Amino acid sequence: MLMRGGTSKGAFFVDDDLPTDPHERDALLLRIMGSPDVRQIDGVGGATPLTSKVAVVGRSSRPDADIDYLFLQVSVDQPLVSDRQNCGNLLAATAPFAIERGIVTADVDADVTMSVRVYMVNTDSIATATIRLADGKPAYRGETSIDGVPGTAAAVQLDFEDIAGGSCGALLPTGNTVDTIDGVDVTMIDNGMPVVVMRATDLGIQGTESPSALDADDRLRTRLESIRLQAGRLMHLGDVTDTTVPKLTMVSAPTGGGDISTRTFIPHVCHEAIGVLGAVSVATAALLPGTPAAAVTRPKAGADGLLTCEHPTGTFTAAVEVDADGDVPVVRRSGIIRTARKLMDGTVFPTEY
């Protein structure tokens, strides 16, 4: 099934329908998505990282979860499939998909909301997805709009549990709110997504440039890759040369009514928006005193538990509450609102060569 989740799009599979061997599974997914090829012309990928994604969903054996969700990022122009990160956008579509496939059973007469507990395999953590039902099926029509997606759809509320340090072992992998790499002050943070947060001006940009302008800045991209490779080891991710984490977010003062402005590389291309869990991590960094993000965040932002990140195509609001009074910051709440929609249900024919 092809589904849109948030501002991403991907191929959703029931776990039993894919090979159990990870190497065989990844080889099959490359053929299905059409990678490596910049256009993915011979597969169902959409030729960008945001549309070359896979979700694998199955019934959970855990007593604290209803379904398991494994996210796989399929590279567009390289023969690589990565499970080193999560995806909060596709997460929004996992509960509807599970109901569509009968993995989770809904009351056939229900016209209410339903909560599904999702075990996120990549980060060994739990999220609760609350969706609306109509006649016992997922309701996709609604009045909720999110930037980066035309029109409106039914809201999906996502509440995360204990996601801090899911990939790096700690919210602040180095134990510091601020470190310096190549002369640039950075916050290395993992509240659902490993992210390196830096002031845009420290990289020689304003932070309001278009993604295409930043993609064309070879000097900037070289500096960012140097920082990313060093940060990967400092964040306990090892050699990240061939991975998509950590993400790199350059922040600046808001200009469009939000709390902070962002430009994110994932990892070598500037994101047209910002990822769900990436936004949660950046919002968390903005609430930590003394960080590069805090320095450019609107005063008193986050006092109501909400922080809005501006990005190239709009805004993204994260629900984050952080207790930063102690020696070690503690995340009290992480959540967001997304939408999702079923796009196509059928049979995919992978290339055979």
C-alpha cells in the first residue's frame, strides 16, 4: 500500500510479506523503489528522500504495544537501505495501515477515535497514535491542514514515550548542551532523531535562503559534511559516511510568526520542510538555555508547551516540555499533530535483473 504520512510518502508492507533476511529484504526494496537512479524511473520511489521511504508493520509481541513499526530509508541514487533512524511522518500512517490490513481490529460500528500503541523498532521506543474512525475504518477526510501538504485531512495525534536518546543513548550524547566542531558551536541532541543544531550565521548564511540556493553552495555543503562526520562519532553513531544521520539543522531568528527558523540537510540535500522527529529535537534544543538554538528563539517560546519551527515551505509545531533546571535536562513531553492518507492499494512488481 502506498500511503502519505505527514509530509512524506512511502510504501507500506506487512512484515510477513517481506524476506526475513535483512540483506534479501533490502535488495528487494531497492528493486521495488527503483534505486539507485536519480529519477527512480523503474520503481515506485518519488526521486527524493521524502518519497523514497518504506514502513514495515506487523502485530507486536510486546505487552505494551499493538503493532511494530520498522522504518527503512531507501537512498535514491545509491544502493543503500538504512534502518539507522526513525520517521515520524510515516509513523502517522502506521495505525491506519494496521487497521486497513487487519493487524489491528477496530469496532465495525465505531465512529469515534481509536488509539494504537506503536513500538518503533528503530529507536526501541513507544508512540501512541490516535486516529479517527468512520464505520470502523480509518477516516482520511478532515479539517486539519499541515504545511507542505495541499488541502486538509483527518488529524493524527502522535504522543511519544521515552524517545530521548533512542539512537544515541542520551538526550545529549556528549553530556554537553554546547560543543564546538570546526570552530562552530553546535548542540548534538537526540530527542527522537539525532540532530546537530547550529546558528546559520556561524556557517556564513542568513538561514532564510531557499533549499536550492543552499544545495548549490558547495562550500557550505563541504563544511556541513565535515561537521556531520565528526558529530557522528561524538554522538556514538560511529562512522556515518554512508548513513542519513545525524541530520544537520541551521537555525536563525523567526521571520514568519513562528518561534525559530530552520534549514535542515538530510544529510546532503536541504529539506523542503523539516522532519517530524527532527523538529522535536530542534524544539527541544531551543528550550535548553545557552544553546545556539536558544539564542535565536523567540523570547518566552515554549511557555505553553508548544514551539513552532519555521521551514522553507511553512511551519511545524511540536509539543515539547523540558525540565532544564537540574544538572541533566529531562524531557517531560514530546508530541505532534500530523495527517495521513491511503493513496493506492495493490501489487508492486520489482525489477528482475
